[in-house]
Amino acid sequence: MTKSVEIQDCIYPREALLITPSKTTPRYTLYLSNLDDQPFLRFSIRYLYVYKRSTCVEKLKNSLSRVLVDYYPLAGRVRASSAYEGKLEVECNGEGALFAEGYLDLSAEEFLEGSRLPNRSWRKLLYRMEGQGFLGVPPLVIQVIHLNCGA
């Protein structure tokens, strides 16, 4: 029988970095569509992908920097519109996406075994950002967690 695993908090030895586009991107404001701007849709979606094999973090950062050239609104910031009350917009300013690197003393096998059942403690793995909701913070946050840091 699989049992739920309670995990400790992730350790973040360094500040999260802003990864900017590798080339200059357009600077302007995009209004969210009326569908995307509904108050009941104003939340962030968080995904957690787990890979058994490690990857080069510098390659990930470089790839993200290149991808942000084509997907430059993700390097901007969501803000309240000054022209239309209650409307949100994306300021395409090239500030960058957030990249956080954490460590957890848990093996990939332990992680996968413990994740077979719903487990609220897995929320501890999601990087927490300071800010009011999602206004003014990067719309894209990438996080890498190195497992089994104690071994």
C-alpha cells in the first residue's frame, strides 16, 4: 500500500533570478481579451514536472532567454489599465521571467512513490512569490528542484 509522504520545505540558497530575452523585444502594452480578463479567471496556474534525470541549469536558463524573444509578453508584467477601470493589460517591457533553483533531500523514486496519492505537502515545492496576486509579478516563473541534495 502506498502511503503519503510528508516533505520538508525546499531550500533556496540563492535569490531567484530574472531571465531576460536574449535579444531586444517590442515594447508596448497588450490588453487582455475580454475572455482572459474575467475576474473569476484571475489566478495563476502552477505545474510541477518531475524528471528522474538531471539537466544542466545553465542550458535551461539560456533556452528560456531565447524562447522569451518570441514569447516576449511572458517577460513583461500584468498590471491594471490606467485607461480602462477594472481592465488588465500586459506591459511588454522585457523585465524577464523568474527562475528559481531549489534543493530537496528526497530521491526521485521517493517523490514519485509518495505522489501516487493526493498530498497537500507537495505545495511546499512551488516557489512562493511576494506580491499582490499576480499584478506586477512575472507572468512566467520557472523553478528547478534538485532532488536528494543530502546524499
